[in-house]
Amino acid sequence: MIPSTSSFFWDLPKSSEIAIIDSGLGNQYTYEYLYNKTAKSQEVLLRINRREHYENKKLLGCILTGNKLNDIIFYLAALQINDAIMLIDSKTTSELLTTILAQYCPDWISGQDLNDDIKAHLVERGYCYHLESNLWINDSHLNSYPPIYGELAVLLSTSGSTGNPKMVRLSRRNLQENANSIANYLMLSSAERAITSLPMSYSYGLSVINSHLYANACLILTNESIISPKFWSLFREANATSLAGVPYSYQMLHRLRFHTMELPSLRMLTQAGGRLSEELISCFHQLSLDNGWKFFVMYGQTEATARISFVPPERLSDKIGSIGVAIPNGHLELDEHTNELIYSGPNVMLGYAQNRYDLAKEDELKGVLHTGDIAYRDDEGYFYITGRMKRFVKLYGLRLNLDDIEKQMYSEFNIPVACTGDDEKLSIWLEENTSAKTIKEWVSKRFQIHHSAIQLQVVEGIPYSLNGKVDYKLLTEKMNEVI
């Protein structure tokens, strides 16, 4: 079971247990190896940037992550010396990355295989490449900005997509409490082997890493997609015990005929990152029952360090569609006027950041998060999301919930669909044009909307952000181009 310790998950044991399997059985690393490597990286980080000459010795690092061993090592080393870290996906476009770097001015950057545009930008901004550590370093920032808040640990993107440098500020306590809570309700033990099916820069993917380190379990590192045969070869060879996925992941698994795969080591499936259709929840729930797996349906936000609630697997059959109950040490309630779901707990973020100056801010939320989701609670205390407060349009005096329209359309037509709009028109995005006329007539009749206010758009594929959610921002931009 979970080690009985009060230490942080980044305080590694010096044990011979396997901590990391890096892209194949030929690369296994023990906790003792990870301990020694992070200790050496600590020494490197403490030597750079001449921090001994400044009163403020807390630096901001940036790790361009690709689910690699080096990413884990520098992440843990930075936590151990109390630097703050931005985690940015290595696939981030050059344009967005240069915007983020200009806004936050990190003191050191860890990233492999940077393209020439990024390297040129770093040199232009005064960075030097440090050969010993493979870091890009700029020691001119410490006197230019106010001291970073002492408890700030990690910065994560709010969108996982493009165009916005807004970040969530997470504290050391946020990370630890969330890892503790997840490890407890998932009942993680040191025997677990979790494969990195999600990006480390995404809060859900990071929570898998943190919670398994908390349990002294094993991480199987890969950047392969779940649609890649290499992913499943590694899954079998490394005896992975769990798989984490967002709704898009489970849609792909269904298409891949997941039920036909031979995965004898698998014991647990977890799902978060957005609403999974009730049909697929039922499908994977039954599959789990048939195979003796546990299937956890969960709900969370980056603003709560990834996890807010879960449905106990033994209750899933009669709670399909629910986000469940609050995680350990958390509390859920509804706003009495708006029915907005409000979460409180030690994993609630410090607040947002838009630039380097914001990193001096302290705890602005005090453990209370207004989720922006509208919900209701059943008579057993289980919560159900009915929509987003900001995902509404008002047409002809009717206040329409875009999430509800999507849900009902999917149930009726069983096709991928996304809805955007404003107070003049409803835009429905489809991946195929086969039933466009039928769909438009059904929506008009079902929701009492005049057909002239319904705009159908056919796209090659509904876009998803890196965190697996529909990229409504991109669709809205496309809608404006059409107009």
C-alpha cells in the first residue's frame, strides 16, 4: 500500500525498486538512480545564474516536456531546491513559445531538440547555452523583477492550446495534497506501473506522475500516442497496470477495438479531462467488470491541480453521467443562486499569472474555486454537471446551453459534434455532411430555434487541444472567418 511517510513526493527514497522505465525494458532506472541524478541536477541548478550574489535565490525554470527522463529529473530537482517551474509541451509552436518566454522571462530553460527559430530567439534575449547541464541560462532577470512567491512551485497553461500565455499558479502544497489524495482514493501501491499516455505539461498527465511517485510506484515513459503500435508493445513489455485518458482517448480506444486487446497486466482505467459520453462510460464500465479492472470516472480542473471529484467504481453502474463525490480532503457545494459548482480544498491554485511580475503574488483564492460549471446534486450527494456558465447563447429570448445541445445531438445522431455561437446564431460543427439537413431540422424543432439562426459547418476533424478537450477558441475563430 501507500508508504506511510510525511515527506513530499519529490523527496525520493534511495531504494532498488524500479522508478522509471524509459521507452523500453532496456532502460530501467531505480529510485536510487533517480535520487542520485536529481541530486546532481540540484548542484547544477544551484551553481547557475550566480544566484549566490542575490538576496532572492528562487529562480524560474522552464521545462519543455516530452515525457522524457531528463524532464522528470529537472522537475524533481527544481522542486527539491524550491525553484518555480513552467511546464510547456515541447510540441508548442514557435510563435506561442516565444510569446510565453517573453512574458515570463525564465532564468533557465531545459529542452531537447530545440529548433533554430527558438535558439535564435533565446540568443536574442540574452540566453547562453550551458554545455554541462544542457540548459539555456539568462542571469540578467533576478534584479529586474520582484521576488517570486516562496510557495510557488509550478506554472501550467490554462488552455493547453494556442495563443494565451495565461498560467495557473500551483503551490508546493497544492502538488503534494493532490498527489496524496489521488494515491489514496485510487489505492495506489508501489506495485503500480503507470504509462505516460498524456503530456507531462497537462495537469492530468502531471498528476499521474506525481501520485505514482508519492506511492513509490513505477512510471513508464513514452511520448507515443495510444494509436501507435509502439505504445501497446511497450505497454505489454513493461507490464503496465493502468491507463489514463481524456474523452478523446476513449473514443480512439473504442475505434481501436480495445476490448479485443490482450493486456494481462492491466488493472485500472482512469478518465478525466472532460465529459465522456454515457454510452462510452457504460461500454468501458462493462468491459472493466468483465476483466476485473477498476474504471474511475473523474472530474477536475487545472485550477485544482487536476482533480476535484471521482465516482467510486462500485457505484458507477447507477451513477453514469455523474462526476461523483469530492476527493479526500476536498468539499463540493452549489451556489444557491446560480447552481455554480464550488470546490474547496488544499489543492486549489494560488491564482492566475499573465507575466513574470504576477509570480510575486501570494495566495489569492484561499482554497476556494468557483469552477464555472453548473451542476446539481442528487439525494445521495453525487454531483452532475449540466453545462458551463460561459457556454450559453441567447437566441430569440431563449437561453441555450451549448454543452446540453452537444450532448443531445450526440445521443440522437451518434456523431462527433461541437457547438459554438453568440446571441445571433448557433454554429454546429460536424465532421461529415451526410445528415446536415436532417440535423438542422431536428435542432430547430428540438430547441425551438428558427432555422435561419442555425449555421452548419463541416470540417475535416473537430479540433482538440493538447489536453484532449474540444478547442472551442479555434472553432470560434473559424466561425468569424466564415462570417
